[in-house]
Amino acid sequence: MDPIVHTIPETCTRAKVGRTVVYEAIRSGALRAVKRGRRTLILDEDLRQWVHSFPPLEPKALVRRLDSNGAI
């Protein structure tokens, strides 16, 4: 069963990002965090929403490189 809350280190591991990225997302309001005592926790639903908000990678056009003779 998946946990419903994540600590900051768990959030970093699950999202494959560093602590700085997580704290910047919290400060900007992109990622909602809650406090339980001194601990900062991220609800699983909020983590999933944040990760799904990442922009998709746009495929680049295929660039053909020519050698010095003009051949592909």
C-alpha cells in the first residue's frame, strides 16, 4: 500500500529531484506542503499533481549531419 504522506527525502526520491527543487516548489506554491509538528510533509495526491504538472519534453526535429563530402 502506498503511503499517503511523504517526508522531504521521500518526496525527493519518489519525484527523482533534489531537495532544492522540492523546497523551491513549496516556496513558489507549485507544491503544497503541510506541517506535523516540526516535520514538513507532502500529501501523496499533491506530489502526484506536482509531478504531472511538469512540462512534457518536446521532440526535436531530426537533424541530419553531412560529412565533409556532403553525404549523410
